[in-house]
Amino acid sequence: MSAATVTIPMAPATKGLRIDRPAMIKIVPRTIKSQCGVEMAVWKDRKLTSEIESLSSEAHRAKLRQAASDFEALIKAVYPDAEITMTGSFAAGVDLPTSDLDFSLSIPSLQGDTVDKLLSMRRRLQHRRHFSEHWVTRGMVPVLYMMHSGTRIDIDVTIDNEPPKRNTKLLIDSGLLDSRFQTLCRAVKTWASKSGVENSREGRLNSFSVCLLLIHYLQQVGVLPADLAGTQWRSANQDSLGALFYGFMRYFSRFDFRTKRISVRLGKALEKDPLASLIVVEDPYLNPEFNCARTVRQFDIFERILEEFREAERSIRETHRLGISDYRNRIEEEGKERDWQILEWEWSATPETFWEEEKLVGRKRAWPKVVRADGSEVRN
């Protein structure tokens, strides 16, 4: 049997044949340019807006409402002539999951100065139900501190204290002029608290001055009117919460606090006295102007606040987060690094004796020579 012959057809010649490959498609995210001047990707704007809207805690608000209701009922039962005014962040609708309650009372039946009135209240309230841990602090504004036992909510009580009433009214009115203010204010306060910008006890900004910074910015971009006393207002700015938050950080990362002061009452930034405080945020009610940011007195803290604004702007620009940096941990790490740098410098300055004295033996270094006025040396 002869072997079968198999013929394999040849492939057609490909010489000169052009094969078109699909071109590489570069996907560019769709961006929006907001009315406040910032430009960001649509997806980033949506995620940032979603994160801002999620900051409110309804569970904590329910606790605040319960504690406020019990406190008002208690005061009315003990002091029927009391005039109760809730102040602070919860009253203004800008509360955080860590917020407490603030009240300013006016009780005509109480006699004496402010401290005497608060001490009298403490004696009458300390054995009542639902409240515990009563104590009074003496200061520029004496305060009676209490705690609602059921919710563990702290309550700060002052007597005939007018400034918090005015400040709370300003925040409430700003929220009525534009509903975005309250949500943005919660976001800005969250950032300021976690980044360390807000902490008046440690020489940083207080909560109200942070709110005034936000009001000033919203006045500049047309969300709030320059004249807050006006009752009729409808903003033409329809920017999202994410764009406005990013714009706030960008605005103050470039703001010249050294030469300008902020006036919410006039709706603009003004020239600052060279001898004024490091940051000047005028109180919108007091005349002559009172600086709400007077707690910032140290230059290194002032520089740190400016750095936090720049860091937040950079974080939002490069990611989609709120720009909350770990302020305290970074300060601690920088301090450790600085200590180690000083240690290395000391070792390099005296390499022969440093290691032996400080590391191995632990002996104290010799005191420097002291020479009297007549030239004689004082022996150690």
C-alpha cells in the first residue's frame, strides 16, 4: 500500500498586508468646575459630598433631646420663674457626635452674684433624679457643670450670659439663609477638631471662630449674603457640599492672616493692624471689634494651623477624603524625631566623651568654668 500524500494549503501571503489594531483609549474622568472656583472630578465630588452628609449622628441627637427635655423640666419644677435659653451647637443645628448641651438661664428669684447663684442652684439640684456630678467653676464666665445620668450627656449652665445667645442666633440665621451651612459647619468642625485646629484651651481656635471662618468664606462665594441682617435671600450658587468644602480649604490655605482680618459683619476681609493678634476674626456684634480668635497667641501654633489648611487642601486634591490629618500622632512623631536629631548632634559634637559618659557610665558632664570679675576661677 502506497503512502498517502497529504497536501497542506499554504497560507496567503501577508506581505504588504496592514493590520489595524485598536487605538489605546485614555479614559479621562469627567470634571466639573464649580461656581466657587474649584475644579474636581465628578466621582470625587460625589464621594466627598457623601462623606460630609454622613457626619450627622441621629442616635446622639436623640440623647441630646432627651437630656435637654429632662433638664428643662427640672429647672421649671425647681424655679418656676426661670427663663431657659438653649445655646451652643445643638441649638444651632451644627452639633457633632461629641457635642454636649449648653444653657443660659435667667432666674429673678436667685440673689447674689453669678457664682452665688450657681452655688445655690447646685445645692438644690444635686440630689435630683436624672442628674449627677454637679460642680461650679470660677472664671471669667462661671459655669455649673452637670451630667445627665441616663445618656451621659454633659450640660453646661451659665447665668445671664448674653454672648452665647447672640452667637447661637447667628448660626441659626445662617442655616435659615441656606440649608447647606449647617451640614458644612459640621464637616468643618469635625476637621478642625480632629486636626487639632480647634482647641482654645491649648491656644488654638475656639469653635465659634471656626464657624465664623466658614461664614466668611460662604459670603465670598455667594452662598450667604454679605449683610447677614437681611431677611430675604436666595443664593445663586448651587455648588455641592463637596465643592464648597474643598473651596473652603483652598481659600484659607492661601489666605494671608498676617495682613488681613476677617469681618463677618461687613462680609469681607480688611487690612489688619500689624500689632494685632496672629489671627483676627471680628465678633459680628461687639463694637469696638472683639477678636474671637484671640486664643491663638503662639507663632508656632499659628504656623501649625496654616499648615493644617494646606494639608487638608492637598489631601482633598489628591484623594477624595475630608483631609483630616492625624495631628496629635504627627506632633508626637516629629517630637521624637527632633529629640533624636539633638541626641545625634550632641554625640557628633563630643564623640570621644559622649558615648562613654551618657550611654555607658551615665556620669554627669562637668560644669562649665566660672570666672570671677578679678579673673580667678571658681572651682566646682
